[in-house]
Amino acid sequence: MTDKQYKLVEPILDSMENEDLLELCKVVIENFPEYIWEVPGSSSGKYHPSQDLGEGGLMRHQICVARICNYILQLEQYQKRIDSRRRDCMRIACLCHDGRKSGLENCGHTVHEHPILMGDVIWNMRLDFPQLTDELDLI
């Protein structure tokens, strides 16, 4: 991850509450295909707001979803009901939900099974993070 890319995700990383899940989050981000940082959030322009279009729009979209999640998680009623580990899992899920939107390599459009592809990436991280199997299941 370049310094510029790190600065984009730094507010989300700074909101992480558990060191082991922060490390997982960094590994997830490091394993994004390079196109994630370059392509628009929507290839057609129909399903995302204008700020998610254009160069870098897909990553802006994922960061925006994570920021909305952080806003909701800061509300008192959720602080008491959702523990810090689940909050971090939700942050990671938001930040990576479109991490394979155009497949493993950029095919130029949205791949229908992109949530499954990203889920497989997360699931396979259990080999590197066996102590986080429950959290990886949740993500």
C-alpha cells in the first residue's frame, strides 16, 4: 500500500479497537487487487453517487461505507450492544465489501459473484489467522 493509499484508509484503521483485527484489516487491504484504487465505484454510473465515480471511486465508496458504519457504531445504543470485536469485524466487512468487484483482475465491469469472491478471500485468511476463525466467519 502506498503512502497515498494508506492516508485514505487511515481514519478507518485508526478507529479499529483490537490490535489483532487491525492487523487483519491491513492484510485484507494489502491483498486488494491494484484496480481497487483506480476504478470508479460503478462501471455504469447507475448505482453509486457521483463522488464514487471517476478514478479511485471504488475505494472511496468502500471507505464511505466504513465511515457510515463508524458513525452508527459510535451511537450509545450500539456501543452497549455490540462488543468491540464485532464492531471491528463490521468495519473490515464495510471496507472490503467490493474488494473483488471486477473479479481477481479488472475485467472492466462488475462481476456478479464479486461478494462470493471476496468472501473466499476472507475465509482463506483463516490459514494465516487461525486464532480469528470466528471473526473471519462473521466478516
